[in-house]
Amino acid sequence: MTIGISPTVHPDSAELVRSVFDAVDGVAAACPRTLYVQRARDKQHAPELWDAIVAADLLAIGVPESMGGAGGGLTGCVAVMESLSRAGIPPLQYSLTTFSREAVLRYGTADQIRDHVLTTMTGERRFCLGVTEPEAGTNSFAARTTAVRTASGGYRINGQKVYISAADESDHILLLARTAGPGEEVGRRRGFGLFAVDLSTPGIELRRLDIEWHAPEYQFEVFLDDVDVPPNALIGVEGQGFDHLLSVLNQERVVIAAWALGLGEYALQKAVEYARTRAPFGQPIGSHQAVQHPLALAKAEMEAARQVMYSAAAAYDSGQDAGAQANMAKLLAARAALSACEAAIQVHGGSAFVFETDVVTLWPMIRILQIAPINNESVLNYIGERVLGLPRS
């Protein structure tokens, strides 16, 4: 896959990014976009995609070489997600699994790393993320799911999570639960636990939500009724689970940016190809500035977002506080991708809404990225308060 390497990609990482994009050519051959959207239309999964990702050793990227991984850090993971999305086959499961294992890498024991990180490289371990709740939304301080210590030293979990993507294809869920007792205060560093919970544990029920976003991965409500987990299900320190989760959210933000930008580029390329050949009045419609300018603007905005994205990844990999850059990357990428998709729809006209044209099929997923996993308004709040120093609303 031909790609221009962003100047903000460190020279030491440039070859890694190129090799990832080349490897994705094989993944796309095993699971092309046509198969991806048809499986979604038939309400089926696309196991060919995951199998091809595993076969290409893409899941080893992001795991330190000292642990048998391919290294590459967040920059490598971003390249994987961007390249797969540019091919029109973004795997949400990849984002969820790499994000979840990052928390285990940071706070897990050696045994937990062996069980929950090293096994992701072979595709054996697949994670979903359990944070959002029906009443609390993304306000985790209002979460009602509880984890209470049992006599055996383990925990009994009760509660409900919602909008849990890929729960049916995952074997574990990285779950945030309240460990504080009734009436006890909770905060960033007290009152929550982060757990790696086996989804085959008795007491867990999945209910699929009817969400159409033209992807062969699905969303669920997860019900936990007296779910007993062992002591080693706890990742890190009891009470500090929310802090553990927040500390790796920057990784998630940047990978989501890559997801958005890849899809935006896919939409833009479809629009450009159509504008070059569609000539109802003799000249290609792409020769008209009214058609050219929205596409040119979308390209400029996506390239700017891409610069911030790889800069954020480099900062994260070097151990810097990448919070501001990561949030800006997510915001800019999501907005730029939506502009590209809207421009592609406008260029195609009515044909954009024909399923086989595969243009409007991109819109739901790109639109979702304006509100998930964090909405753009919350990102702007972060920038206003944390970067500009404005009063908290």
C-alpha cells in the first residue's frame, strides 16, 4: 500500500509504519471491503479479518520485544489501525484488545501479563471494554456496577454495562466496577477496581443491541448477576481502577484517531475517483471548483490531523504526557473524516445512497466517532480546561 510517511513519524519508526501498511495488503486480500460490508448486511461476523490480522503478526506490534512482541509502541498500533481503515476494514476488536492489554502491561503482575498480554499476540485472548452504564453513561463516578470482596479473597460483581462492542467475540472483558461501599466517597484514585473478567463465568448474560453501522462487529448490553471472580481478576491496586483506566486512555484516543482518518481517506479516494470519471456534461465533474474545493479541504484537514496523531503517538511512546495531543488528535481526526465522508456523499449525489456504491455505508461509523468512545464536546472541555486553563463548567 503506497503511503507518504508523515514528518512527525520518528525516522526510527518510519520503516515500521511502511511495513505495517504493506502487511495490510495481505489482510485486505483475505477480507476485502466487499466481504466486510456484506457480512455486516447479513448480520454475520467476519472471522477472516481477525485470522488475517493474526497471520500477519499485527497483534504482536505494541508488545515490547523483551516480551516476545514486535515492539513499535503506540506508533505501530496507530499504523495498524490507520492502514486497515484505509482499506475499509477497520477492526474495532483490535482497538479494544490493544487498549485493554495496555492497562495490563502497565499495572498487571507477571502472571497477568502472561495470561492477558502475551496471549493477545496469537489472537487467543480477545478483550472488550466494560465501562459505560445505562444511567451513568460515560460519567464513571456514577457507575452502579459493584465488586464486593468475598470470603475467598475474590470479588462478587453485580451490575450492567451497555454499548459493549464485540462482547460476543471476546473471551474477556476489562471491567470497571465500584469497590467502595455504600455511601463511601469515590474519586479518581479511590473507590473503583479494574478487572479482567472471563466472559464464560456464570452469571454473565449478553443481549445484542439493534445498531446498524455497516460493520460485522456488534454491540451488547452485559448483565452481571452475582459473578464471582478470583483475586487475580483485579488489575493493579484495589480502589485505583479508575486512575489505571484514565492513564491509558490517551492510547485509545490516538488509535481512534487512526480509525477515523483511515475511513476518511477511504471515503475521499472514492470521491476523487468518481469525480475524475463522472462527466454528464462532457467534462469530469472534478474539474469544477464547487466539487474540487470540499475534497481539497477535506484532504488538508485530514493531513493536519494526521500530523497531530503521529506526534501524539511519538510523545506517548517516549513517556511524555500526551494528553493534550491525544485528545486533539481524536477531535481533529473525527471532524476531518466526517467532512470527507460528507463531501464524498455530495459528489456521488443520489448514487451515494445505493448500497453497492458503498459511500453512505461509511457515514454511520464515522458519525459514531463524533460521540464515541468520547464525544467531541468532552474533548473540547478538556482542551479548554487543561490546555487553556479556563474555569471548569
